[in-house]
Amino acid sequence: MFLTFESPRSISALKKLASQLRADNVSMAQHEALNRAANAAGFSNYKHAQRHLPDVMRLLTIRVRWRSDASSGVESLSYPFPWSADDVVAMKLRAARIAASWASAPQSLTHSAIADSQYSARVWATQCVRELMFMEATGLRPVFISHVLPRRRIKFMGETGYERVAPPGEDHLSGWRCPQSKSVVLLDEPYIDSNRYQSAERLNWLSDYGYTQAKSGWGGTYLPPETVMVMLVKDGGSLTINDLESKIRGLPDNFGVADTQWKGKSESFALA
């Protein structure tokens, strides 16, 4: 089942939705409202949800300040995660977009830089939330791309060395690794009208370095729906393309940076 940004992620959120359903339809029985709320969360009924959801999952808020010539403000995007702000900081996710944030409150992370527009601030906040979604669903952690790209042997002026080789035609490439198995995943997130990931050069690279790739049904972490996400998984590892896709395909995709997709809050005030 495909979840939405608003789908309940805890029993308390599920009960809140059930109350809203009953307020909209006073003839609806409590058990029916709970079952419908459980359906919205991806479960067959309320008892099914009780076996899998925590009692409470608090919202984690990503805040990004912005300033342009004409105005300034803060864009904030909140989503329930099983982590506090301090938990995320303690992960030391140096290769993640969230790395440039500090814990400004127990459940709030504020980006250390100031964006040059409201649009850019929304992009940064949305990308951080999408990366955290991907992390939670897969258990993978971001790593610097130079640490996980395959190497090839080269000779220069009689000396032998190695260089990292990126997939031909890549765009917005990021590297990910499983902390337990050390399996490597690359995410290539080109713009939707690009087909460079299907080129002969890319297919040769996959064959040469032992990777399998597939386009995900989930929009990804960069800028969907303007971009797509192509997963590249190292062959022979404990993680396969199908495994990865099964974990992320149902993640929320009904949010973004455009006014019609923005699920966050916008505050306008002067920044010092």
C-alpha cells in the first residue's frame, strides 16, 4: 500500500484520525472509525495496527531560514520519526544533507546555513525529510560518494595508481552503506526527462563493476516529481534491488516544494 504524508505512524495519531472521521460522520461507530484509520496507515484493521505501531511517535521538525532582497523567513517541515533531534545529531551523518543542521529544540533541527530564497529553503527541508525517510525504511546510512565508488587501475608517467569511476551520465549521485553487512547502494537522481542512465556507456559500467540498477517507484530524495531515483546495488551483497524497492516503494510521495505540494509551515519575519 502507498502511504501519504498524513498517514498515521502511531496509535495515538491513528486514534486522532478516527476521532476526525467520527466528527465528519456522527453515525460512524468507533470500531469502524479505528479500522478505517488503520487502513489509512497501511494495515488491514485496528488490531493489526496495534501489533506494529508504537503508542506514540513524535514529530521531528526541520527548519530552514531564508533571506532574499525583498523578504525573509523560515520554512519548517514536520514528520513523525522514531528519533529526536539529538538522536539524529548523534548519528554523525556527515555525508547527509541533514549534517548541516543543529538541534535547536528536542524535536527540532535547524539548518546552519541561510537559504537565498523561500523556494531553496523548502528544497533543503524536503530533501532532509526524504533522506531520513529513506534511512528509516532501509536501515542504510549515507557515506561520502568517493568512499564507495568502484576503482580502476591506471598508469601515469610510469607510476601505477587508482581512480574512482562514477556511473556514466549520473546526476545528483549519493552513496549509501548498510552498517551491518557493508552492502553498498548508489542513488542516481536525474531529471525526469533524462535517459542517460539507460545509455550503452552506463550498461557497460554496470557490467564492468558488477552492479544492477532499476528505477524506483518512489520519487527519491532529491527533487521529485522533477527528478526520478535510480537505484544501483552491488551484485553479490546481502541487499538486492528487489529488497530495496520493497522497503521504499510505499513511502509517502505526495509532498514537495511547490505551493500545491508543500506540507510545511511558512513564517515571514526579519532575520538578524
